[in-house]
Amino acid sequence: MSLFDQMTAFDHEQIVFCRNEAAGLRAIIAIHNTTLGPSLGGVRLWDYATEADAVRDVLRLSRGMTYKAAVAGLDLGGGKAVIIGDPSTKSEAMFRAFGRYIESLAGRYVTAEDMNTTVEDMDHIRRETRFVTGSASASGGSGDPSPVTAWGVFHGIRACLEVVHGSPDVAGRSVAIQGVGNVGYHLARHLHEAGARLFYTDISGRRLNRVLEQFGGTVLEGDEFYSAPADVLAPCAIGGTINARTIPMIRAKVIAGGANNQLDDELHDGDAVSERGIVYAPDYVINAGGLINVYSELKGYPRDKALADAAGIFNTVKRVINKAKSEGTTTIHASNRTAEERIEAVARVKRMHLG
């Protein structure tokens, strides 16, 4: 499939390829939809096996950001960026070169942190463009958004528990977390403080030791995550882990985590999860806390407002689940339709104004 065919399939507005050999930069910026506002989404640094994998990832992620902003009620569009390379090779020069490409888009794309990028990296980008969020507070940013993302995921899990068990109380419930990096760590903290029993899996022994020392719990190996005797599975690492191979293993009644693109195939895997009676909180609905945080930064709102708005994900997740039940469809269909209806309504208003 050609690039234009892929853009058409996802209905993207623009793809920008960025190269600076001296800085070691090879990046792709994807702008999906700007109907509701400028596109905003983090920049991910990953050593993709192929350029085609990088294109597929950035297209899926940017589309997810459009839907995330729409369902969360934010005046933002969807965008995302990926830098292709080994995270150990990143440098100031790489991110400053990337910042110049962002500046050339004149505000159509605003970047932020994502996998393998940090507050310090955002500070480097900010030296070349103002269209960046999540830099250090000393630079005028709001810092690491992952605590707010985790706060929203925590409340989304509570909403799922209320739907399944009649109570949002986390105490005594068991949650298996896949990936205890920034978001997974803070989620574990909230769940521990609320009295949950925890299981973990992660490729990093250091991260596992940190959560075990601070929160207790049990380590899972490999596929044990999927068959864990838990009430909730919380994928908080890479995407695509809920798929045709792993779904038959799942014993939990809820899938609700912070990772993007948790379903390998949005439609088929969404149907398969639903057919097994598992409540799935669509990833872009439950993990919108980070986007809410950087939106608050753009608007000059205090951190307290970002946290309060992220806690509102509880009600958003419940609405999506109830919409799916009333319409006899999956939660991913229900959330997609919610996003599309809002975008279509705003686009209609804009067309009338132009006319």
C-alpha cells in the first residue's frame, strides 16, 4: 500500500518526513485531523525494525490522538511524531533539529513527551520552537505528564469496576500491570494506596524492584500477565499486546490500562474481547490524562485543574461503556462514534461559517 493509500485509509491531512544527518535525526510527523484545533501529540523515539513499521505506528498513534482529544472534549486535533533510532544515541542536537521542523509547521503540530523522550528532551526542542509542551517548569512547561495520565487511568479502572461489580472500590481487587515505567509506576502507587493487590511484568528488573520495594505485589513472567488471576489487566507498555494470540488466555473481566493502541487489530480484537464478556476501556479514552495535562499547560491552567479534569475520565469511561451496551456494540465502536460525532458537528459549524 502506498503512502497516499495509507493516508487515505486513516484520513490523514499531512505527513512530514524529517532528516538531519549531522544530528542523527530521522523522524516522521503525522497530522491526522485539525478540525477541533491544532494537532497535539508526543514524539516517540524507537528503533523500528523497518521504516514501514515507523509509518504504521505514527499513523495509528496520530489518529488515536484525534479521537482522544475529541472524546475528552478538548479543542485539539490529533498528531504524533516518531524518531527512528536507538534511544541511547539521542542528543541535544537531535531534538533541536527536530524542533526546527516543528517550527516550520507554524503551529499545526504541537509536540510533547512519549516513549523514550523526557522533560529534558522537550527543553531542547523548546530552544527552537514554542510549539512544545511538557518541558520543565523553569522553561515555562508543566513537566512530566505521566502522573496525570496515571491518575486518569486509575479513575477509569474504578469506572470499569463499578460497571462490572457494582462498586468503584479498588480495595481488595487485583490488578496486573504490564509495564511499570512512568505511567505504570504512578498507577501502581494509586492502586496500592487504594488497597489493591498488584501483579507486575516488565522487561526492566530495576523497575520491577522499585515497585516491589515500595508497593509489594507479585512479578509475572512472559505470558503469565494475560492469564493472571486478576480482576483487571492494565497494559501500560507497548501497543498491540491484546491480540488474537493473547485474548484466549485472558481471565480478567476488565482491560483498562495506559498504553496506546492496546488492541493489535482495533475492530477484530475489539469484537473478540467483547464476545468473551470482557469490559475494555478504549485506550485513548482512559489514558487521556496526559493530553488533558498539556492542554491545561497551553491554556495556562493550574495543575490542580488538570488533575480534576483527569479524574473526570471516570464519567467518560462509564458513558462509553453504557453507550456500547445501549447500542449493542463494542466499547471501541462506541467511543469512535462519540469522537466522530463531535468532529462532524464542529466541522459542520465551520462550513456554515465559511459559507
